[in-house]
Amino acid sequence: MKFMKIGTRPDTFYTEEATRTVASDIPTDLILRVNNITYLLHKFPLLPKCGLLQQLCSGYDESESITIDLHDIPGGEDAFELCAKYCYGITINLSAHNFLPALCAAKFLRMVESVEKGNFVPKLEAFFNSCILEGWKDSIITLQTTSKLPEWSENLGIARKCIDSIVEKILTPPPKVTWSYTYTRPGYDKKNRHSAPRDWWTEDISDLEIDLFRCIIITIRATNMLPPQLIGEALHVHASRWLPDTTRMKATEGSASQSRELTERNRRILENIVSMVPSDRGSVSVGFLLRLLSIGNFIGVSSATRTELIRRSSQQLDEATVNDLLLPSHSPSSEYLYDIELVSAVLESYWALWRRQPKGKDENSQTLRSIRKVAKVIDLYLQVVSKDANLPVSKVVALAEALPDIARSEHDDLYKAINTYLKEHPDLEKAEKKRLCRVLDCQKLSPEVRAHAVKNERLPLRTVVQVLFFDQEKSSKESNAPQKLSPREILSRGKQSMSIREDQCPQGEGRAKANPPLSSMNNRDHEKMKRLAPEFERKLTVGEIEEVGSTRGKEINAERHTMRRQRYDPSENTDKRSRSDHSSAKGRDGR
């Protein structure tokens, strides 16, 4: 930082109560009152340099003591004292921190060249042009001080000159940056860098308050010399510097914990930042947009700003990660750990946007890849939020069903989310379990997951039967078998297989371990099948299990009374059941 030292005499100003005076053998004859401080000074050093004081004292006798009020002097008593010490020849140090108030006070007192050659104002202007504007941080600090004297700095052109100087340096190619700057990114090694990073300027200008920061960003964008990603990085750094970090706040902390003035300031900052985000996709990350949306919900931004953030976030939702979506809920009426409503709103906007896009027929089309990325991250998100003990089934189902069937080529991640929810909510009612598992498409489960589902005691009985049926149907297709087995035959063969294994295995051997792998089928699985088989058979007999395909349901109802009167014979009914199972599979495919 640059400094300018003026004067050679030691500081002889001292204070007595609310009075400031200078040590001298000469009696004071000029009393100046600035705000709450009274200065007892002398005419002979001040009047030759101050045109205003010459004018105010012109009607008085030279020997007469004069009292003058200077309450409206810009910069207050500190700025006035700098000017007074300059008149006495007392040493003063000027820098970017006190330059502007000193200049404004000197202009107010008319300490210009026409009053006395080499006066205070021309010296200050020379310091500003040759030192402050040539420095990087000096220009920023001086620009910061203009917020306290906006009208004076605007009339004197100080703010505009500082902004132009800052923008000129920002547009300088990084290899030509020779001045000191602040850059504290993790992992950055300044010693091993031959030139400054492209975003070297973003941290320093983030210290500016939003109105001055906005002036710089608008000026930079008007040049069209920097890519949108650099503008976005500057917005990200400024938001991190000024806006609250809602990801680290407890869910019980609402906006009431902040003062009204602070909340209003944060709201103004956020709305300005949103208005400055470049329209180019990727200029800012979707994680940044989602955090702004979360902060906006916390501080209560306008509906227009919230709608814009939802729209921008949905445009880049296929770039999101699970951590981007895991935003805490700050609503006083919400008992959830995470802001489910925020994710639902963005997902709904994405779906509306996706439907309007042209669809490619190829599996590798951009639109199909996009929606499958979104479905993937939503399923992973559900796996995390399902651990919330207060999350109702309706919220999970709504998120799972927000995207069409084409969005998921497989349902393994969705199954894991459902299994996690069932595990964390052991007291869930039977109807809610069925409602939750209805979103699963058993045909889109991998063999390993189907094997796990068959052994999963948390799943409803209907879901397990569907998994068994589709598993058998898939096996039949792969082996090109001419016939397919019905669910009853699956159970029958399962019981026969279990009986054979029990006869072959010594007592006490081959027991399943506590947590078997998904793909294993051990004695514990057979024990479970053996326990479930009578229940499956009873439900099939009374027709309580509803098949997905309507044809299959009609056949079960038609044959229900016949099955009650006679023992089921697989050899006589294999063809009929195979045709019915095939129709059921078609029904599921159609769904």
C-alpha cells in the first residue's frame, strides 16, 4: 500500500474534555465547532490556506476572536483535523484509507491552488493519480471509502476513476500481473506458478459492498473480454463472503434469529447476485444455484428471484451431485432434516423443461442421457433422505414418481432407497409399505438385487411374489424353455428344493450368516422360503394377491373355486399357467 507523508512538525494537538487545541504560547483566536468537538485554533496558519475561512472571517476585526460552526464538513472531525494539521505543518500520513475524506474536507474548505500555491488539494490529487490509481489494492480500498461519502465521491469522479482502474487491471493478461493480490484457494502454490491464475482478482473485489461490486461486474461484462465462467466465479466468491452459510445452520434457526436490517441486506445482496448471473449454461455450477435457492428460502427473497433460481437450477440439474441436493430445511413448520420441497420444485421444473425438448430415438441421445443422470442422482438422494425418521411415505413416492419410466433403465438404486426407508421406519403400516413398493418395477432389478429382495423380510408379500415371478420368467427366457412356471409352481419347486437340501445336509450345517451377500442363496433363504410358502399359497388360493396384468387377474378369479375343490396338478395346468403368466408379463411391460 502506498503512503504520502506531509509536514515536519510533531503533533501538538491535545484534548481537554470535548475540546481540542494545539500547544502554543500564542493565544487562540479562532474557535471552530465540528459536530461535538470544539477546536481552539489560530487564524494565521489556517486562513491563508482555507478560502472558506477567509470568506467567513472577512467581516471581523483581525484581533477579534471568531467562532464558526462547521458541522456539515464531509468526513467529520477526523477529516477536518487532517486539514488543520496540514495548515500548522504537523506531520500527517495519507493512504488509501483516509485519502477520500481528507480530499472532500479540503475541497469543502477550498484549500485549492488559487488560494495558495502548492495547497492541500493539488497535493492530494497528485497522490491519487500517481499512487492510488496505479495500485491494485489501493484502488479497491479507496473505492470502499466512497460508500461513506457517495455524493462527494461521485461529484469529484473518485468512484468512477477507481472502478476504471480496477477493471483495467482485471482485464490485464495473467502473465502481466505484477502487483500483489489475495488468493487463498486450497492447494494453490504461488511459488511454483509462473503467472497469476485467471481468477486472481475475485477475492479482493469481494470485499466491496454489493453496489460497488455490481458496478465492477457490469463494467467487465460490457467489455466482453472475460468468459462467463470467470464472472460466475466472482459471483460465487462474493456470495460466500457476504451471505450466510445455511448448510451449517441448525434446522431450528430461522430468519427470526437475524436482525431485520441484516436480513434485508442479505436479501438485497442475493437478488443482485442472481440478476448478474450470466445466461450462459455452466457460467455457475448447479450446486451454487441450489445454495442460493436455499439461502433465498431462509431469508425470504422475492417470488421472482426464487422462480428464476428454480429455473436456472433445473436447466443444469443433470450436473448435480447428491451433496448439491442435501440442503437443510429451515422452515419453522417443517420437521424434515432436508429441504425436500426445494428439490421437488427444481425436479418439477426440470421435468417441464425436458418435455419441451426434442426427443432423440437413440439410446445415447442427449435428452435421454440427461434425464437418466437426473434419475440416478434422485435415487441416490432418496437413499440419504430416507434415513430421516420424520419423512412420510408420500414425499418419497412423490420424488420417485416425478420422472417417467424411461428415466430409469434399472431400479437397483431405487430399491436400495426403499429398503433404507423400510429399515428406518419399522412401524410402517402395511398399506404404506405397499404404496411405497408400488413404484418398483421388478423387471428392472438386477439378478443380485432380485436375490436380495426375495430374502428381504421388510418387503410386502406381493412385492416378493412379483420378484419371484419375474426372476423365473427371465430365467425361462434365457434358457429358451418352452414353458413358464406360475408363482404357485415356483413355490412348489422351491419347497421341493428345500426338502432335498434338508435331506442332504447334516443337521446344524449350512446355516446362513447374519448378513448374506445379495447373490447368495443359502439355507437361511430356504428356511425363509419354507416359512413363506404356506402364506403365499393361501393368498393365491383366496385371490388376495393382485396380479399386475388384468388378464392374469381374471384368470385367477375364474379358477379360484376350481382350485378350492381339487388339488392343484402342475402337469395338467402348466400350459394354461404359462400363457397366463406371459399375459401378466405383457401387462407389466405395458405399464
